[in-house]
Amino acid sequence: MPGNFSAHTSLYSSTSSFNVTLVILYATIVLVGLAGNSFVVTIVFKTRSMFTSTNILLANVAVADIVSLLWCPIPLIAGLCNVRISSEKAHYLCKFFTSYSVTCLTVSVTYQSLVVLAVERYHAIVKPFNSALMLTNDRMFYAILAIWIMAILCSLPGFIFSEYDEKLGRCLDPWTLEKAGTFRWIAILYLSASVLFSGALFYCYVQILRGIFVNKTVCSSEVASMRQSNLKEKRRLALISLTVTVAYHFCYLPFLMFELYIAFQSQQRILENYEELYKVYRVVGFIMYVNSMLNPFIYGFQSSNYRNNFKRLFFRGSKTIDISLTSPNSRKNPPSTVFSAET
């Protein structure tokens, strides 16, 4: 029962060195992440040569990251301020602001976008002549719409079951320590979805890397007719896309594993180790948000196209070489190439 946890609720409003450090760290990733992701979105939508299916997906990830970063400090600050408000307003704020429901939505958008990106890269690199399954700019709108609809459906449990507890004076969502075990099925559901999506991700990238570096069948038939820089770029893009996926799992899996762990612990055991579990809960939650800050540096600013267009848009005096592999006749279905061969 929530009342059993009242002795520990002061941890959330305490100005301890641990909480203060968290606030500083969150402020850092929010400022850096908002700037980086905003640059990515601006570059993609203000540069015609960058408006490709792959870049649109990356911009969609950046939008999800921006929402994550805007919402991530709210639960922490709400706990530290310990502001008591009327029950009706508190329940509304809990479902949409002071819980991690919106984070669940944006994490799902990012994950599904990475899956679509992997499938898109797989068909563009491993099966470049199978145009029926390639994502054009026209099809991308429907893909992104489907991603957000699926993400909303996946995050519904968070919005439905988040509630404000008047005794504790805090918002309790399905991922809080107080509700551990109550919504065990949610943790199992998210684990199952993660395994399914991860399987699709790694299948695509294993096939890409296998074709490029082991069998050397990818692009081998195109060398005679393709610029060497284009061939190098395809290989480099595959590695960078894989890095994005690995970074996402590295940041997200600790939180998922922690939620699975507490889901199968008794309330008594959680009460006995509440302070230690609270710190772990905060740390793995922070690590999950770090990914939203890292993404622009991983997939964006390692690309000479992004760097050059960043200079062109934000430093008007500089001259930029616009590296584009699209032809004037291919605007309707431009190749999903975003990274140049330049290092």
C-alpha cells in the first residue's frame, strides 16, 4: 500500500547532494540536447539536398528527443519543489506532465524510428534494386504517422494508470517504486516489444555488415559504375547507423532491466532497500535521457553534410560545399544517402 512508503517520500524533495547533482546533470543534457536536436531538424528541413527519407527519419528521432528533453526535468523538479495542489489538477498534471508517460511515448517513437531506419538502410544497401519496399519521401509521411500512432498505443498504460497519491503528495506512474509488481505485465510487455524490435534491428545490421565486410557482396557489382566515394560512404553509413542503435540500447536497457527487477520484488523487500533503489532508479532514468543528447553527435555531426550545412545556415559568412548524391531527376525518390565520404 502507498501509505507504507510515506517514510521515504522525503527523498524526492530533499536537497541532498545526490538530488542537486542530478539537477545539474539534467540541466546540462537538456541544454546541449535541445540545441543539438534543434540544429538537426533545422538542417534537414531547410536544405533541399538533405531532405531524404533517411534524414527525415533522423529528424523524427530528433523531434522525439526534443520532447523527451523538455519533459524529463519535470518529474524531478516537481518532487524537489513538493508543491501541493488540488486533487483534480494534480491528477491531470500527473498523467501528462509529472509522470514518465510522455517519456514512454517518445522512447517508443525513437525505437520504432530506428527500426524503420534499419529496414530502410537494409533495402537501400543490401537490396538496392528492390524499389517496391524502399521508402520514398512520399511514403515517409505515412511511415512517420504510423510510428507516432503505434507509440501512442504503446504508451497508453502510462497515461491511464498514472495517478496522484494525496497521502504521499506525489505522482505515481507504473514505473515508480511504489507500484512495483502491481503492473508487472507492463514490464513484460515492454520487454517483449524490445526483444522483437531488437531482433529486427540486429538482423538488418548483421546482414548489412556481413555483406560489406565478410562476403563483400554489397556494392561489389556497382563499383564499376559508382564513384568510389559513394561506395565508402555506404559502408561508413552502415557503421554509424549501427552505432546509433547500440547507443540507444546502452542507454535504454539499464532502465528496462531495473524495472523488470523491481517488478518481481516484494513490497517488503523494496521498503527495506528503498533508499538504494531510489538512487538506482534516478541514475538509470538519467542514463536513458542521455541518449537524447548524444544522438545529434552520433548521426548528425559526424557527417560532413550536416557540418557543412550547419555552417551555411548558422554562419552566413562561410562558404559551404553542398555534397549531394541526388540528380535533378531524382527529387521525387532521392537516395537515402546522408553521410559523405569525408571524415
